[in-house]
Amino acid sequence: MANWNDLDKLASYEELRSAKKVDLPQVMAGENGAERVKKYSVPMACNMSFNYAAKAVDEDILGLLKKLAQEAELSDKFKALYNGEVINTGEKRMVLHHLTRGQLGDDVVADGVNKREFYVNEQRRIAEFADKVHNGEIVNGKGEKFTTVVQIGIGGSDLGPRAMYLALEGWARKMGKFMMQAEFISNVDPDDATNVIKKVDLEHSLFILVSKSGTTLETLTNQAFVTDALKKAGLDPSKHMIAVTSETSPLAKSEDFLTAFYMDDYIGGRYSSTSGVGGAVLSLAFGPQTFAEFLEGAAEADRTAAETDPLKNAAMLDALIGFYERNILGYPATAVLPYSQALLRFPAHLQQLDMESNGKSVNRFGEPINYVTGPVIFGEPGTNGQHSFYQLLHQGTDIVPLQFVGFKKSQYENDVVIEGSTSIKKLCANVVAQIVAFACGKDDENPNKRFQGGRPSSIIIGESLDPRSLGALLAHFENKVMFQGFIWNVNSFDQEGVQLGKILAKRVLAHDTEGALAEYASIFEI
Amino acid sequence: MANWNDLDKLASYEELRSAKKVDLPQVMAGENGAERVKKYSVPMACNMSFNYAAKAVDEDILGLLKKLAQEAELSDKFKALYNGEVINTGEKRMVLHHLTRGQLGDDVVADGVNKREFYVNEQRRIAEFADKVHNGEIVNGKGEKFTTVVQIGIGGSDLGPRAMYLALEGWARKMGKFMMQAEFISNVDPDDATNVIKKVDLEHSLFILVSKSGTTLETLTNQAFVTDALKKAGLDPSKHMIAVTSETSPLAKSEDFLTAFYMDDYIGGRYSSTSGVGGAVLSLAFGPQTFAEFLEGAAEADRTAAETDPLKNAAMLDALIGFYERNILGYPATAVLPYSQALLRFPAHLQQLDMESNGKSVNRFGEPINYVTGPVIFGEPGTNGQHSFYQLLHQGTDIVPLQFVGFKKSQYENDVVIEGSTSIKKLCANVVAQIVAFACGKDDENPNKRFQGGRPSSIIIGESLDPRSLGALLAHFENKVMFQGFIWNVNSFDQEGVQLGKILAKRVLAHDTEGALAEYASIFEI
């Protein structure tokens, strides 16, 4: 059994606090900088690598981070998790999203079911369904093929699947794997559903209702919107809709759906992209084989995360460096900056993944903690961000650690040469330039043009963004967040912080309010 | 002439530092909370209001903020700005974006031209052009109408116009003002242009190339992409493209374009949505009248920003409270949370507007300053964010001040009743509930379900999101950022921090590298 201790009980934490800080502009200068770039790199799954040369670490700090990893028993905790221990202590649940894409350890049985088999079986059922939609066995009322798939879901049922869909759209178009256009409805704002319904061809659209509990108010409301619209168009809603839900939810085995696919309580929403929540929409959009490859990439990343030496385990090392920046260097936010337009919504997914998992003020036993936990996460793709908020990142008064992602090839490999270089070379040159500009800075006679440097970044480098590398990238960040949760000794798998707002919103709608709540409600004429 | 002093030279700043802090959960409880909601509200343009009841202020703090506004001469500085003083000291330029939508003070003449007349004339030229496109006077090579407009631009030429387009799309569809679909190409990543080109009907697409200098590398590269694609489709690029640029740029009066519309160096990119940069695409998409209404809303907000009493000037008060949270309470980030799906990219625009303007470490004279300036800005629309990063906002270890925006009506006014309420009522109930949940918190026996509260928020409340209210909302934030720049005594109108990366990227592409830069470049095989 692992020892679940608070961070400030670890001897290595104290040692890290008093360890000498690294002068980043100094160590990144000249040939020493070049040496760091060669040396401070860890191989990742799918031929990617995690380069942390521009992070404010050196051999001493890395040694202490390794010591902390051992003292915090990070590998043992991961092992306990994938072997089915009840890691989600608040809700008393196992945490099994890794099993949706592979099995790292023992068979995990819950409710009398081998969970790996259960997830594989659901993936197979989805694949069969998608194949039938694609080959015209499952069709609309007129016997015509469905051309569009619309996911109705919010939070984890929206952000991850949407980010993954956008990440693979260009790849799929290029590779001839683009089977169906996907759209997404998430917000309870009625304009969201109305806008999507106006845009799609309802007669050839298949809707996926995604809610684990089957009770998410936004999602049920949007289901009603779509059902209404289908009926008004003279269509039978039950022939245009499937569900992804848990077997015990009110949506399971309902006649309102063509069919239902199942997940369970051991997969949190923000960790559900590799379950049916991502599986249905991605298999329909790009084919089951594409989704299978995505899972293989994630499984490969999970295997590297099981490596016990943090210097060979990119997810663990990323977690350790992030903890060091947050708790020792005191930086409150982290920017995620993928140099890939296809990853335009990947930062929004990571924002949920990270902030919902580790934005906690009590440890896994519910006791208050005396140190900061999860940072604010934000980001946009480069080079767009360079023309936006990078000004503050370079010259603002706060230091914001950066996580770059870059690929050597574009998805379409369609390019033009302008001023002697292709666009993809310009893109790569920009991310390289930014790393060095942030780390090293530059002095100037004009103080307006002075760059202090000392702004740390890492970069994940891949060949190209395809289903496998995307799966690996996703799993890398899931595992990073998990390891940071272990370091902070918080429960990364519940989200009690979202409940109070829901309760108060219900009271407002029931006119059961007083004080400020009543007054605000009256301004909004509720 | 105004006195441009650093913040820490102001007596009121010291007074604010030692003033008693407000206990937000306490003052927002019970009837006192209800009183605050009634009292702490400032009317804004276009029938909107700024409610700051849930901010950690009271009469004492507000009195000191008012004193600081006077001591910092905020109103005089705004007056100097709109009367044409050289406020952008770094680049030695006037700051004239307010003149694109109205005139608050004296005639401003530059280069022998009355600038208000110049901007009005460009708006008129754009309106005439848009009318001709809409009524079929300007057509493609086959004599057919253009159906799609594609903006090619990055940073301020992309984020603002894109956010405004998305904000008005639903309104326009509902009101029968939807004239042309708009798409945007921004990133130098070749997949961005390729994806858009694959999706649009090139033969019926009109492209707008937007670059003030006419030298933005991303934009020229993407122009080449589009030109190539048009030629390959047997089309004449010069018949499918217009430019928005400055009169001195290489793009002005070029035969590559159907026509060009002009802006000038007195309008920064992030402040250019109300110039031709936003004007061309919005007038083509939704008609010149819609764009004119958008400008009227912005002009009305500008007039309220000229009010000298901060308690009657929402933009100034918003700026003062934000400064108080940043410099006195020490909060490093701010979340912008519009409860409107149509505002999905408004936070990304504000992220640029705010972080690029005030992410500075030297004052307007180039001298180092001893206090923090612009915070990290991020956000997503509600209710989506509730199912994502709100967990950290509620229960994380850091406090993040919040800026809500909400409207009483949806754009389409298409709705369903589920569980006794419409979606728009649910949306409004949620934002109301969140304000109170964040401010007041809630105790619980289970520490996992405990909410500390004390998390401050303001809300801008409007009737509905239409061109006028959108213009007012945009101008509110532009003016807020401007006032904060005055408080911090920084130059909010340059962006020298983006230059170093550009220089290094050019060196990488020229293979003129050494040390770490060379090593990273070799990993990317540049």
C-alpha cells in the first residue's frame, strides 16, 4: 500500500525549497545551451520527445525532483490506480480510464465484470455501428445515408471529443478517412442548439446524446431542442439519435434511441475521450480504425508513464517540473501553446483536465493543505498567440511557464514557398525562436525593447499530428495531471466544486431565493 | 497637460494598501447583500449596466479608488488621448481608435487630414462596396454573386473581427441580415489556409487581406496560398481579393486587389475592430447598416467613459476595481465569462486586448516600475465553463477575480421549456447562482463540499446581444484597458515584446544560428 502524505511532509520538498535556483538566461547561453538542448530530452510514445532544456532545472534540481518522485511514491500510486485501487476517495470509486485503451497490470473486476473486456466490447459495438452507418445498413427514414454527426454533451462530453475531432479533421481529409462532418451542441444557451440546428441537414444528421448520469440538465435540454426540430421537420427522433451513457442511467435501454453505448462511473468526464464518449463521434467521423489508432497511441504513452525513473518518464517529469514551478518558484499560471492550428481547442480541453482535476484545497482525506495546488491553464495555437498575449509573456511583470507542442510536418503537407521557406518551416522556426527568446531574453539600449528572459518553457516535438500521436499527447497530459495530483496529495478525480452553483441555480428557477440571490434574479426577470 | 506619475507615487495608492479589506462573504450575506446588488450598479451604454456588488469593495474602498482616479488624472488623460495628444510615447503616435466611431472632443488633424473625416470616409467607401457586392454590381468572373467572405489576417486583424462576427451571426440570421458567410485564415501553419480553402466555394468567395503594414509574414504567406488556390481553380485572384491596409503600405493601390480600404498608424491592431479591419468583413457579412449600429453602440460607450466621476463611469470603475484586485489584493489572473454562446471568442479577443496592452514592465518613459501590471486573462462562455475550469475557481488555492456578462434574452428567441423553465432562464439562473456561490461560499460537514467563498465577480447585464450592445461591450473593455494603462503609467499602445521572437525566427530561417537556437532548429530539421 502506498503512503499518501501531504507534500509538505516530504523531506525532499524542504530540500527543494532551499536548493539553489537556476539562472535560465545564463545556462541557456552559448554552447552550454546547445548541450542542454541535446541532453534534456526524454523520448515519448509515438516517436515524440519531451524537451525541457529551457526549464529552470539542472542536475541538482533534477536529482531532488527524482528524490521527491520516489518519496511521494509516484510510480507505486500509478500502479495502485491501474490495478484498480479506489483512488477516487471522495466518491469511493476506482479510476479506470487507462483500461479503455490497454491493460498495464492486473485484471480489474468491478460489479462482477472484467472492466477491460467491458470497454473493449463497447468499442467493438461502436465500431460495428459506425461501419453500418458508413456502408448504408443504418440509414435515415428515406433509406439515405447519414452525412453528419452531432454530439450533444457538455464539459468532458464536449471539450475532449471536440478538441480531438478538430485535431484529426485535416489528417482525415488528407488521408481519405473523412467519413462524416461532426458538429457539437453544449451550452444551455438556446442560441447554441439553434445555431447548429440551422446549419446542419437534419434529415441526414445523426445525434449522439452523451451524459454518463443521464441527468445533465444542459444535455437533456438540448436533446429536447433537437427532438423538437426533428419532429417539426417530419422526422422520427428515435431514428436519428443514439446515446452514450452508463448502464444504470435513465437513457440506457430507452426507446428514444437507435441504440446506446455504455461507460461507467470509473471514468471521469474529463478522462473520457478514449471511452465511448469520444469513441462514438470519432468512429463515426473518421472510421473505427482511426479511433483504434488513437487508442493505441494513448496506450503507448501509458506504458511509458509506468516507467519508474522520472528522467525516462516524460509525463512524470513534466509533472515534477510543473510542481517545482508552482510550489517552489511560485508561478500561478501555465500556458499551453501548440504550434498546430489543428490543436486549436486542445488548450481548452487541457484547461478542464488540469483545473478541474487539481483545483483543490483539501487533500484526498479532506484535510486542509498548506500549499498551492493546480495553476490556471490557458492557451491558443501559435503563431496566433504571438500576435496576441505573448507581449505579456515576454515583458509582463509575472512569469508564466510555457508548454509548447510542435510537429515537423503539417497534416495536409500542402505548402507554398515565400521568402525562401515553406509555411511549415516558418511555423517551426517560430516556435524554436520563441523558446530561446523566452529563456535568454535580450538586452537593449531602449528599455521598451529589453527582454529579461528567464521565462521557462518545455516543448513536445512530434513528426506529425495523426491519430496515434494525438492519443499519446492526450494520455501524456492525463498522466501528467494524475502525477501532479499524487504530488499534491489531492483527489484529482472528483469535482465537488461544481455542485454549489447547480444547487443555487435550481433554487433560482424555483423562485426559492432571498438576499443577493433574489435581487440578482429579479434583475434578470427570472 | 496631465501629470504622468507612476502608481507608487500616488498618495491614494498607499492609503489603499493600508485600508481595511472587505469580507465579501459577510457583506454579501442576507439583506445587506440584496442592498449591495441594488446599489452597486452603474448604467452603461445601450441600456446595459455594470453591477459590482460581488466585488470586495465598500464605501471606504470606493472613496479611495475615486481619489486615486482623480490623483492619476484618468479623465484628463482620456481627454488628452481623444484630443490627439501623442499618447503612444514609444512609437510617438496618437491613439485614435475612438475617432472611428465618434468624436468626443476637438478636431484631430494628422498629416494634414482631419482624421474623423478620414475614418468616416473609409466607412462610407466600405459601405458602398458592400452594397455593390450584395446587389450584384460587383460579381465574380462568371457574373455571379459572391456568397462567402474570407478574412486573411492575424492578431488584431483576426481576433476582434472574428469574435464580432461570431457574436452577431445568430442575431443576423434571426433578423434577416445574414448576407454572406465569413471564414478566417490566420495561422502561418499551412493547415489553417488549406482547411479553409477546402471548405469554401472559391468561385463565390471574396478574400479580404488585412495588414496595416502590408508586411505581416503570416498574412502575406496566406495570401500566396489563396492566390495559388484561386489560380489552380482557373480564377483571377485580383477579382477575388480586397485589401485593408495603410495608405503607405505595399498593398495600397496594388493591382492585385479589386480595391483597398485604409486605416493608419494611429489605430493599433487590437483596437481596430471598429475601423476597416472589422468594417469590411462585418459590412459584407451583415450589411453596412449593422456595422453602423455596432459603431453607434461603441460611440455611446465612449461618451459614458468620458464621465469624470468613476462611480458613474463603468469602464473607469471596472479598471479601478481590477487594479485594486491586482495590486492591492495580489490576484494574478482574471477570468472573462460571458453567458452567451455567441461570445465564444470574445474572451480570446479580450486576452489580446488586455495582455498585449498592459503586459509591460516599464512605464511610458521606459523606466522600470516596482509594481505588477496586466494580469493573465482567460475565459470561455458559460454554462460551458461551469463544467470545466470552475472547479478551480470555486475550490482552488488561488483566488481568480471574475467578469461575467449576461443578457436577458437570447438572440434567436427560439426556446424550449424543460423542467418548468426555458433555456434562457436556465442560463440566467446559472450566472446569478454562480455570482452568489463564488462570493458567499457555503460551509459543509464534508470538507470536500466546503466552499470558502470570497471570490469576487462583477457582471455586465444587457437586454440582448445585438450590434449596438456588442459595440458598447467592446468599447467598454477597450476603455477599461486604457484606464488601467493610465493607472499603471504604462504605454498600452505599443507591443515591443513581440519583436524578439520575429527577429530570431528570421535568423533560424536564414540558418544564422548558434547555441541552443541552432540545436532546436536541427531537431526540427530546419
